Amino acid sequence: MGDRKPYPSDVTDAQWALIGPFLRAWKARRVSASGHQGDYDLREIVNAILYQNRTGCQWTYLPHDLPPKSATYYYFALWRDDGTDQAIHDLLRCQVREKAGRREDPTAVVLDSQSVRAANHVPAATTGKDVGKKVSGRKRGLAVDALGLIIAVVVTAASVTDFVPVRKRWIVEQTCGTLMLHRRLVREYESRPESAVSRTLWASMATIVRRLTGSSTPSWRHR
């Protein structure tokens, strides 16, 4: 982070101690033939992703004291495509379950979905209209455990039929409410559905590391 002033979305030292080892191990496996490992601190890349998730800003509006769009998007897309974001999220989720005295793998999950309006630039081929909720965009389907932790994310056109209603859907609704603290998820801005899935995982990770370290989650509604 250097000498810059911290943003509320930045990971703390305690939170980075949870995420950092996974990314350092990932980086060690990707050393190029020349030995070059990149010019940007991975912690600052994570801070840039979380800042954008939290504020909802466009790529070109990332603050100048964070890594630029080119570097941030490079790692965001790389971790999305090679499954690193999913792997870190799932390992952190297991830590929360263990801390709560639960088994790593839940015995039951709750399913529900949330329709989100799409921005104008989102390809029409990947969107649709949820007639019931009168929302044109995409549908974010979540499977969560009894603690409200995300087990799986599926992003489809909003026209796709909902999951079969199940008991305790309120648990998913509560999780969706927490995700809405991240402005990037309030509306569908991602051109690719898989990017929307990654955004959801990063938002969930931000909540999980706060939960593991006992820190609060600041609301963008607070000034």
C-alpha cells in the first residue's frame, strides 16, 4: 500500500494474512522463463478489485493511487478464468464453517435467485426479461449453506426459470442483501456472465475475511 491513504474497502493486515498465502503460492507457480513475476503488488491488485466492487466505479475511474485498469483487469480475468477466485473463496468458506464448529462440506443448501437490471452495454444475447419481477437483465442464482455462505453461483439471463422454491429461502435473501452493499453488484455491468460470477465471489470473500477477523462491514450508505 506504500504511503497512500487507505480506502475503507482495503484488506487489513489480518485479512491479507488469510488471502495472501494463496496468491503468493499462485504467483510462485507462474514464474516465467525470465523470472519476471509482474510489477504490481498482489495485495494492491486485490484492493483495486474490492474498491471497484464496493464503489461500482468504471475501470477507467479507478483511483490513480491503485493499480491501473490494465493490471487490475489482467489479474481479475486471469483469476476468473483459472479458477483462483473460486478456489480461494471455497477455502475461506471452509475456515468460517470450521470456526463455527461445522463440517467443511454442508449437508444441505438453500437455493434462490435474484434478478438484476443490466446496463446498456451488456450483450442482449446474455440477458432476458424476468416477467414475474418485471426486470430485464440477468439472474444471479445462489446456493448457500445454513450460515449464509455461498456454495455456488450461477449467472443466467433473467428469463431463465427460477429454482424450485425451498424452505429457508430467507437465508439466501439475507446473503443477497449483504451482496448489495457492493455497488458493482446492484446492477449488471459485466459483459460476460462469468465475470459476474467472479464479482459475486469477490464480494463474498470480502465479507468472509471480515467475519474471520471480527471486523465490521462498512456500508456505502454511511458517510
